[in-house]
Amino acid sequence: MASNTRTNGARLWDSLMQMARHGATPKGGVKRLTFTAEDRAARDLFRSWCEERGYGVRVDVAGNMFARRQGKRADLAPVLMGSHLDSQPTGGKFDGAYGVLAALEVLRSLDDLEIETLRPIEAVNWTNEEGAIFKPMLGSEMFIGAKSLEDGYAMTEPGGRTFLQGLDTIGYRGATPLKPYPIHCYLEAHIEQGPILEIEKKTIGVVTAGIGLRWYAITIVGVEAHAGPTPMGSRRDALVGAAEIVLAVRQIAAGIEDGRGTVGCLTPQPGSPNVIPGTVEMTVDFRHVSVESLAAMDRALRAQVEATAARHKLKASLRDTAHNPTIPFHPTLVSWVREAAERRGLPSLDIVSGAGHDACHLAKIVPTTMIFIPCEGGISHNEIESATLADCEAGCNVLFDVAIRAANEAKEFD
Ligand SMILES: [Zn+2]
């Protein structure tokens, strides 16, 4: 197989650095929000790189871009690889861009090495993955049909501009219909965005699943009162209840192996130094790969909210705002990633993706997996996000091997 051949890490790195000029920030990061001039420039650059190699680029009605390198059998469904070129407001050079440009590098290397594959192979740039402006992973969600074109188009930015208006502003409303064409499989290379690979000194994360997630909005109601005249024993302080829940969320998640629990938003009202808070709105984010563990965390949270409300004479209500089950990736593709790393002598580790990715949507309709590489300190969604050329190249070589293996299989996955 292809383990004696390799991709061009220096060229991949150079492409990453050129791409990072679009939306470059003074601190060395990237601000490339969806439907801005920077997004358009990044798309134009990607398109020009694809077209100069003769990969035809299709743009669909949601702005997703697909570049195709032909295979020997045009009648067979292509292998699809990619990620996203948009970023967070204070994002880095690698989140998303790595997956798109590693995919492009695989195609370029196939050309250089004059390797023909049975199936076509495509590189994709999904529209609006980050959710800094609209909800996350919108392009891939529309692509798989989980959100209708109409609903997607009507989504609005905080400034009032709709998705459709944004798409038209940058000239990327394509003609290709959304209906997913037959795809053999989907592969996404990405930086880990966490510290595990670095801590364990591994180069390749063999991603077995996208983690399950539950979101809650909790409202706690007490009684607003004057901070001076109200004795401590007579208070019904909503923020004290909220504080107890914040600590409990941490304890619940820490008490279950590989659990994650976060309170990201907390708003006390009326927000005055000499008023006991009467109301608090807060959010909870729980994640776990196991359905049972996530359910146990759910039960513990509900019991805690009830107990806290009773103890402090508060009213508390809890609403479910999201419930995304764990997405297992395709076992055959997962094992191919593991084998490719092994053959290349790259230390690897099975890992679960704690973040959402376009791959989590694609996995619902086609065999899918992801390949992670380390990022410095596990830091991402930050301008200082960093990865090494060697790791970028290693991940790209694994992507290359798995893509070729998949593209040379005439039969479909089970
Ligand atoms: Zn990403």
C-alpha cells in the first residue's frame, strides 16, 4: 500500500500559512467569520488552488464547496474529505483550515506521485462551521437534510442579515442542489482542540466517536431584597442557589470517568451591588460518550436543582435545550486510521471528539471518521492556537493512506 509514499508537508504548511493571511490578527491568529470579505478571500484562494490543478469545483446552494479529482470509475461514489475555512472571532490558523488543506494536499500528492484511484476523491469546505455568527455546523447540517434550505436561509446574524443575504454578499450561492449525492465515505482531519495527545505524547488521534451532549437552561427565582436590612437567615438569594449548582455541576462531571460539565452562562438579576439577586438564568453543558453516564449526570443535576431550591426556599426550573446523542464513527474506517498510523510508525491513541465537527453530521448519512493531531497546550478557539509542521504532515499522511484505501474499494461499506 501507500506507506512508502507521502504527502508534501512543506507545501501543506505553506498553504496553511498563506490561508492564514486572510483575516490575520496582530496576535498571530485568524478572524475569518462566515460571509465576510475574509471568508470570500479564503474561498477564492481555495478555489484557485483547486482549479490550477484541474479539480473541478462545485458550489452548492448553501455555499459548500466541493473540488473533485477524477478516478478511473466516474460511476462510483467519491471519497469525500474536508473541514471548514471559517474561524472564531479570535481563532487560530489550524482549526478547520487544516482539514481542508490536508484534503487538498492529498489530491496534490496523488497528482505528483501519479497515483490513479478507482473512485473520485473530493475536498470540501463546509459553510459556517464555527457558529460564531449563526448556529454551528450549518452548511453540513443543511447538506445532510437535517435543516431545510428554507430554514437555513432564514437564519439571521445578530446584525439582522440573513444567511441567504450573507451568502449572496460573498457571491457563493452556488447552483448545485443540496440533496446529498452518493458519497462512499467522509474523512476529516482536525487539530484535537484538547490536551490529551500532547500529554500522552501521541501524534495521531484515532477518533472513535463524537461525544454526546446535553444542554440545559436553568432559571432560579428567589426574592429581591435590600442587602442591608435583610438578615442572612431571612434571605431567598437566587445567586447562592446558582453558586451551589455551579459547584455541583463540576462535582457531578468529575465524579464520572471522562465526564464533562460546564456552566458557561450565569446572569443574576437585577445586578445591583446592594440588592439580593432575585433571579438567575444559567446554562449547563454536560458531555459523555456513554449514554448511561450522560443519563446519570442528567439525573444527578435534576436532583441537585430540586435539593438546592428546597434548601434555600427558591423556585427552580430546568429546561432541556439540546440533546445530541454520541455519534459513533464507522468501525472499518476507524481501524484503517489506526492501521495507517501503525504502518507509518506514528504513535496513536483512540480518542473521542469532545467538540462538534461537520463529521458528526456526515456520520449520520455516510461512513465517516476523523483523524486528530495534537495542538500546542491543547489550546484552540484562541489566536495562539499552534501545531507543528511534523504533526500536520503526519496527520495528512494518514489521511492520504485511508483516502487511497477507501478510493480503491469498489464495494460499498457495510
Ligand atoms: Zn473546526
